[in-house]
Amino acid sequence: MPTRADKTERLDVKRIDLSDPSYYINRELSWIAFNHRVLEEAEDPANPLLERLKFLAIFSSNLDEFFMIRVAGLKEQLDAGVVNLAVDEMSAAEQLQLIRERLVPLIAKQSTLLRELLPQLAEAGIVIHEYAKLNSRDRAALEEYFYQTVFPLLTPLAIDSGHPFPQVLNRSLNILFTIQNVDEPDERRAAVLQLPQVLSRFVPLKRKSGHHFVLMEEVIQAHSDALFPGLRVVESYNFRVSRDADIAIAEDEASDLLTEMEEQVRQRRWGAAVRLELDERSPEHLRELLMTLLDLSNEDVYAVSGPRNISDFMGLTGLDVRQLRYPSFSTRILPRFSAEVTNPAALFAAIRQQDIVVHHPFDSFSNHVVKFAFAAAEDPAVLAIKVTLYRAGRKSPVVDALIKAAQNGKQVTAFVELKARFDEENNIQWARELEKAGVHVVYGIMGLKTHAKMMMVVRKDEDRIRTYVHLSTGNYNQSTARLYTDIGYFTAREDFGLDAINLFNFLTGYSQCKTWRQFAIAPITLSDALLMLIRRETESHTPENPGEIVAKLNALVDDKIIRALYRASQKGVKIKLLVRGVCCLRPGVPGVSENIEVRSIVGRFLEHSRIMYFKNGGDEEVYLSSADWMPRNLYRRVEVMFPIPEPSAKTQIKHFLSVYWGDTAKSRILLPDGRYEKLADRMKSKNKQLFSSQQHFLNELRLQSKGAATGGASVDDLQALLFSRSLFAEEQASAQNGTAHPVSA
């Protein structure tokens, strides 16, 4: 029987206003915290040197997109006088102020890390030389290179009353010169020069061993007198401008969406300036000059020490210096997709026999997804192929398979999302090539982005026409499939096939399907489906049979979902969230979210899979999805969430969740105040060895590969894997004794 105290507590919970802004973390600040975690990977000496440099470049690239999209949007709100507040009730002005406060120390830290990494890279044979310290032989070689290759490409532009300030390209690296006439030393002029983007920023130097470079900007500055003959260069400093790069299209007014997108992509280079990165040594008069010319304020200027545009350093991470990179690995090929399965009919028979789960990058993308696409293209029994393409990449074997299928006379439909941010140019190119090959290309749905990842193959089997479906949490992109963790699902289930048919009809025509057998579709049913699943878990929870929700996502922003999770936590449901990036839910708040724990894994691979688990009173349900729990995914995109009905597949995916939750090496815990704490720091204080989920999956690969090659793994190898599993089991046991309640694998 409940006590009076129990009743009082329940009444207090009911009085809590879950819309209170103090229960939410600001989205922009949460994103900055995520990029901080990326920077921590660059700082981690356990990572190989070139991988640390890669994380620095990713931090820089992420920050560019943040300014071009998120900060640009806030500045537009501020300029337009928009008073709409975020869920945490911060205004645009307040957010912009806090963004700067949080970013200034991180940008300084990035510069410090680069200064620390460059000498270590030099010791390992990758040297970025300072031009001023080069010997006469190197200088003579660079002078020849400058005049023969660089000089013809340079266009210095004067800045005066007759020469307005040029529209420097978005994210380009530029040099601002101050020059004077020798006869008029008191009169100084300014000129700007954009570095040629057709040449590498890293100019190679000849050496007997190692990799030696000097930065292009230093070569140009050393020969700047050639740009201004008869004048003297007084000083020169590098700067960089970030511009508003969001694309807004009036789709109802665009007669040709493809042509309109091409024009908008071109215009992106000239959007309004939102950030100026400037050499910290630049004098105040040059800083003020650029601010005036770009219509920026002091708050938009970020003084940087060392090289700007650190994302360019990503080019160095491809150097073949294996000891400075993560060890290579061979991906797994499932038996039903093995090299021996050369007959497409056998591949389709294998999918009919049982649903198949693939876990990228550990399971090969080429030997599963690409093989499936080419099997469909070459199999005479296949009648039609339909696919959604969001980010296919610059080179796409999946697109090659679609072209081959069309050439083989099959009916092929490709839904190419032209509005995939920063992949518009690739997608425009693929759309044109597919159309030339005879593929029916659909460009988009008005007002929505299509983010679902699905391929449907219609085949005339011996007994009847059957639909085969591949669904995924990630894109049909061979490059990112090697770098991102994603899950794909192959099935020939009739209900999945019917839903796939209806979804493609929705994408390409005027279908208004109301009944979906297995799929939950955004923006039609997905939000309601998620809220229903959370509500069901809340209502079925009892002390004897406690409820449990586990979700792995890229982002959690939607306030309706967050409030539903808060209500579930108040009831006592144990909720474990693996949210890689932005998380606006505030865990650990008494009376609101003390039963919710949030972790983020940032490591070698970008965690990209979206997995949902609901205990459902013991009748467990597992779902995969292309969607994160964000308003844009739930209400402004076409997305798919689908259940995993196959018992063995469900067990596999539960195992993935368990391993990820057991990570103590690369996992951070979100604290109630919005900060993240490394779980490794807690473990070290207990003298416990760390467990890496991604390394665990790689260890499984290595042992399976050795076992296949030798007939069995070595004792040492087996002990290593068993040790990692025992660590995971220990972590599970400790979690069970605490607040966390892990999924059973």
C-alpha cells in the first residue's frame, strides 16, 4: 500500500512543469560541447599522430559548417527582429554571445594543439617548414616554382575608391597586403589576394626521405614584391571569411529544380559574411578595415595564431605513413554474400531464407550493399529497382549498378535528394548521369528533404513476383561506409515490401497511404509512433517488471520526445541514451530525469547508426531508423523507422547496443549542467582497464579472420577477446548494481 510520502511525491511530480526552460540544454551550446569532444580526440596521445591531425581538421570543418548554417541563421533572426525563443528560452542575441564565449578558448586550444603536433610530426618524417628558415637551395627551387606555376594564377586586387572590396570566396584563404609608393612613404594602400584553389596548399620540398612541405601562403608572401612592381610591401597577413551558406529555394516558383539548385550552389559562395578569422598579429587598423568592408562587428572576429583553414591539413592525413595512422583492418563478408555466391539467384534466395543484418564498417559495404545492387542489375529475373540517394559521394558503385541495370533494360527509379546540404553538386552530377543512362530520376518532394535510405528490388521468382528491400541507417556512400558505423537490413518480407512500394509511390507521385504495415514514416507517422512507444513503456512499467528504453542516436532535440522521456523517467522507467552529438535533454534532474543517463561515444569511427530498444513488458522490440529525434527529421524530412522482427537479427542488434553501452574508453557522460565527463576518468580512478566498443568489434573481425585462415585463433588472441568481453561483463554487472539497467545481449 502506498504511503503518504509516496502520494506526496507523486503529487509533486505532477506539479512539475516539464516545459520549464531550465530542463533543456541549448542546442547550439550542446553542439559546441560535441565539437569539444572531437577536439579532445585530437588531444589524446593514445591516438596516432595523423589521426590526431585528422580530428583537428574535422573540428575546423565542423566549425565552418556551424558558422555557415547555425550562426548565420541566428544572425538573420537578430537582423530581422525575430523574437522566437529556443526551447531553453534564450534569444538569438544571448545565444550568439554564449557561442562566442564558448568558442574562443576552444579555437585557442586548437591552435595550441597544432603547434604541439607539428614538431611531433616532423620527428616522424612529416615536416612543415617555415620559409624563413629554408636554405638557399630550397629558396631557389621555390622561386622557380613560384614564377612558373603560381605567379600566373595570382590576381592581386586593389582596395580604394576606384576598386571596391572584392567578394572573397566563402572559406577561401586570403592575404591582405599593405603597400606603399617608395616616393610617397606616408601614403599606404591595401590590396587583397586569394590563394589559388587549383593548387595544393602544401608545396613539396625535395628530400631523400620523409615528406617535406612549405605552406603556399608563405611562398607567395616571400615573393610578394613581384605582385606589386615599383611598390614596397609593408606588411601582409592572412585572413579567412565564412559566409551564410544555407540554401533557401522557393520550390513552388522553381520551374526547374535541378537548374535552380545549380544556381543556388553557385550563389552560396557570396552569402553575407558571418565570421572573420584573422592573424592575431594583424594591427588594429587592418582589423577595422576588414570589419568595415565585410560589415562585421568585433564579436564576429576571431584572432588566430598559426595557420588558418586547418581543415586543409586533412590532405596530409592520407600520406602513406602507416605507423602514424590507425591499423588497417579487413572487413567481414557474411557467408551468404561470400565470393562463392556468384549467382544472383543464390543471393536473393539467401535473403528469402532469413533477414540479414550488416554492421558497417565492420561488415563490408562493397560485398553486401554494392553486391546486392549489382546482383539486381545483372539478374535477368529482376524487373525493377528503386532507390533513394541522399549522399552518394563523388564516386559511387551503387550509381554504377543503377546505370548498368538501366542499360540491361530494367525499370530503374532513383530518388536523388538535390537539397542534401553540401552534397548538392555531387547529387546534381549523379542526377544528370543517371538520366543520360535511362534511369527515371525524381528530384525531391516540395517542402521536404528525403533522408530515408532504402533500395527496393522487384524480382520474378519461381513462385511469384517478390519485393526485396534493403534499409539502412546510413547513406549509399562507399567512402563514408568505411568511416561511419551504420546498420543495414536485407529482407524479403511481404509486409516490408508493400510498405516500400507505398513509400516510393509517396515520393514519386500523389500517394496518400494511411496504413503502414511495418514502417513509421516522417513526417506522416514517425513522431506519433515514437511517442506511442515511449508512452506504452511508461504505462506498462511496474516495480516488479520495470520498463526500459535504450536509444542510440546522433542527436536529440525534439521537445515533445524529451518531455515524453521525462514522464517515463518520472514513472521509474530506466532510460539509457547514446547520443553522439547534440542533446537538449538534461539528465539527472531530481523529480524529472534522475532515471535517464546520456552518453556520447566519439572515436575512430563516426557513430551514425540509429537504434531503439523498448522492453515492452518483456516482449522486447528493436527498431532501426534513418532519423534522429530532431524537429527537422520528424517534421521536415521523409524518414523511415522499422522494426526488427527476425529473432536472430534482434539478438544481434541488442548485442551491438550492449557493447556500445559498455564502452569506457571513448564514452563521455552528460552531466546535469550540460558538461561532459570522460567515463575513462572514472574508470582510471578505480584502476580498471578501459573497454572500447569500436576496438571490440575490430577484435572480433581480426579473430574471425584468423580463425578462417588458420582453422582457429591463437590462444593469445582468444584470451585478448575474452578479456575484453569479461571487462564488458564487469561493466554490465556494476551498472546493474547502480542506476543503469543494461540490455541483455
